[in-house]
Amino acid sequence: MNRHTSSPQQLAEKFSATALINSLLREWNGFEINNNEIVFRNEHKAISIVLDNYSKVGCHAFKNTFYRTTGIQKEIISFEVFVQELFRILTNDEQDAGMRALCSRIKESCQNLVDILKHRRSGYNALYRKQGLSFIDAEQALLLGHNVHPCPKSKSEFSRRDHRLYAPEFGNAFFLRWGLLKKSCFYQNHSKYFEDADWFSDLYKRDQKGTVDSEYLPFPFHPWQFETLKKSGKINHLINSGDLIPINKAGKLQWKATSSLRSIYCEDSDYMLKFSLSLRITNSIRHLQAAEVVRGVQVHEVMNSDNGRQFLAANKNFSIMNEPSFLAIKYAPKPVILETIVLIRENPFNKSAEQESIVLSTITQPNPYDGNGFLASRNIEAVKWFSLYLDNVLSPFIMAHANHGILFGAHQQNIIVQLIDGYPCGVIFRDCQGTGYTRLGYEKMKTEVSSLDLLNGNILDDSMTHALLGYYLVINSTFSLINALATQRACAEAELLDMLFQYLAETKKGKLLDASFVDYLLHSRTLRQKGNFYCSLKGVNENTEKNPLAIYNEIENPLYKFSKNVCHA
């Protein structure tokens, strides 16, 4: 299919099928590769999708061509029919509730992508011709979403109007909603090192130019979430009782959604805001959990400990967008209403920011309109780019674990790559809720960081550590980058995988306090990866899953063959 003449519908189906099939192939072995097609079959029929490019790291590219074969008859079918037939083969039960729900989410996700691709078509290619992308342009350039997920653009609780107003891909700006909340209902937690405890009052004064009665404190809401919360009996009770007074006046500050949608950005604010949103995106209802937001506060204290300062001093090309404070509404009998939680995130990308800083998921994404993408648009050399990525982006995360016992949930949407002349020179990490620690980290920091507790869920054993860090940092992020470089520049995945192996082998020769994760990557026949297809089919809410490894499965480790070659050399 010629991408330059393809309709938004055709493009949306192509990329929806790509994310769907790549997620399935990582979790299900009941397929064949025949005549450059991925084939699924049962005793009655076979369906297939045409390969455009086969990937050693599981990021295959597909053409928007689908077939159904019955006996000797082979016919072209639509994407919608392909999905229906695929699920009949997978489940053998057309009444399966999970199948029907996931089919609906896939259809909705595809339609959302159609709307996005229609809206962005006229000006999108010009982004890639810019000398330097701004932070928010790069965030809102992520049109395709998670590249290995069955329904990456699903937001079923959003109306079409909501989608256009609040989804980052449409680039719209909007205003915060504010309420005046009785002090007795107001909850705040913040790091002991955080010196801006009144940030919410300062933000209110700047946004609303108003004063607040001494019995109340200003409380910020995402505008969509506020309308959703008004349907709640708890919030209505607070409004009717006068404990919460809604402010209907539009503010002065304009905000835009970042790639995660519930985190919003204003170039005139020192902080970004991240909200609970009552909608399912990928695998989770996006309510911030109490344990998650406390971990953001914890990371701020960890980075101010001796161990944290030593890590930052040894990795000067690494920084964190800290999340040192959060708010919520208190409502008995529970401590807080989870749907009201809002946290702040440091904003280094204000008007004066000059460093080009681009989220890795935008860097790895193909340009949906012409197939090239960010890496193809820059005059870069792939091997040099990847070498600098290893030194300046991957290395700090490896060293955080090996020498400091800190585990950052560094998937490609949480890694912001800093660039000079188009090449990686540093990395900024965001989204502290997924941060954990090994026993090494616990022992180093337990006397300085009182919230570190062996029983609180984020002091992890080796099995959990290797699975989570291996999936986020390597499978999700680094393998996606390897595929993007290989398909957009003149190099092969095998060459970049060899570079990754050599980097890890050289790192192992250094004085690492804990080399277990590097050994896992170098010598394991398989790696564990998060089963996004399974999560979606079973309706698993990832954020509240008690055992994270229950949703993980094993895939072949493409680095293992290099280990065998070294062993037999």
C-alpha cells in the first residue's frame, strides 16, 4: 500500500493490526509464517496478515492486507472481519465476554486513530522538518501509542468531543477547574525536602487572580474528571454541604495533555499536574493509587539521600522529573477519595528551555503518513546514535540498579532523550510511581528514608526485579529503538543487538555491586515480558494487580545467541 495515498482509515487499520498482532505473537505460539504471511488456523479455516518486515525483537511491520482461506479458496477480508475471525480461532467461543469486550475496544481504538490521523494529516510532516522539537510538540506527536498492545488508543469512557478536547494528539489547550475545599477535607503529602508546600495556593492565585477564605484551600481538578466526579454521591455531598465550592470562572493559564493524557503541561508553570482519571487506557483504570503517589514522594527523598546523591553525581547526564507532593480530598470512612488525587511533577521544559528533549516513544514511532519517522528525518548515523544511547540513556538505568539498588520503571514513554545535533547526550526520567528498590538499595538507604519498608511492596527480589526492569528498559524501550533504527536507517537489528550485548559484557567487567540483572540479560534463554494481550482479554486492571508477575510470560531472548557465540569462541 502506498502510504502517501492511503486514507486515514487504511492507515489506522494498518497500525491497529500491527500493534494487535505484535502483542499477540509475544504471548501465543499458535501461528505459522508462510509465504511472507503470519497465519492463524483451526480445523475449518485459516486467516493471515501480510508481513512487511520481520523483526528479531518482535516489532514486526505488516501490510494492510488480510486473507481468509477456506479449503482452496483464499479471499481478501477487511480488518474488522480479520479481528472477528482471529478471536474465533483464539477462543473457540463466540460468547466469551472477554473476547467481545476486547473486540469492542479494538474497534473503538481504531476509530479513535482514524480521527487522530484525519486531524493531524495536514501539518504532521512539518514537525519532522523542524530544527528542534519542543517538549510538548514531541509529546503530542505520539499518534500511534503503545506499539505492542491490542488497543493502544482506546478511551471508551471519552465521548468523541472529550477525545478531541483532552487527548494530546489533537493539541488543544484547556483550563483547570478549581474548587474551594474546607481545610478539614483537604489532604496533602509532600517530601521532607520539598520547600514549596503552598504550591497549590500559588498556582490558584496565578490562574484565578483571586483570594481564598481562611476556612478553605484551593483544589485543582482536571476539567473532564471534575464533570465525572460530579456524578459521584461523595462529591455532590461535599458540594451540597458547602465543603466544596466549585469555581466556574475560566483561568488564565492554559494546559495541554502530554502523551500520557492524564499528565498536563503549561509552559508558564513550574510544575506539571498528574490526575486520577476515571477511564481505562491500555491495561488500567487511571486512578492514582495511594501507594503509587507516596512512592513519588519517596523518590524525592531517595534522591536526597547519600545513596541518591552519589548516583546523581556519578551519572551527570541523568535527571528526574520529581513528584514531591500530592493532594486529595478526604472523605470518611476511607482516608481519601482516590479519584481526586492530583500530584505535581517538576517541569524543566518552560519557555527558556533550549535543550531538545524528546520522549523515546516518539523517537521510535514510524511516521504514520510516510513510514519514515523521527530517525529517518534526521541526518544521523545509526551505529553512532545507538552507541550514544547506550552510554547516555541506557547506562544510568543499569547503574542505578547495579550500584545503588534503585529500579526505575523506564519504559519508552517515561524516557525523555536529550539531544545535541540529533544525537543522545542525556536522559530525563519521569513517572516515579513505578520506582522500586532491591535489598541493596534498602540497606543503603533505610536509615535516611523512613518510608522504605520491606513489606510495602516495592522492595523487590531478583526475580521480580529482572522481569520488570527487563521488560520496561530492554524489551519495551531498547528493543523498540533497535527496530526503529534498523528500519529507518541503513543498519540491521542483529548489528545493534550485538552492540547491546557487547555493552552489557563490558559493563559486567566493571566493579558492579550487583551484576545479577546484567547476567539475566546476557545469559537467560528467555526474558519475561508483560502480557498486554492477556491483560486486555481478561480485563485485568494492571494498577491493582496484587502479583505483577502473574501477567508476565516468557519470550526468546535475542541476546542469548551472542552469549552462546562467546562461550563457544
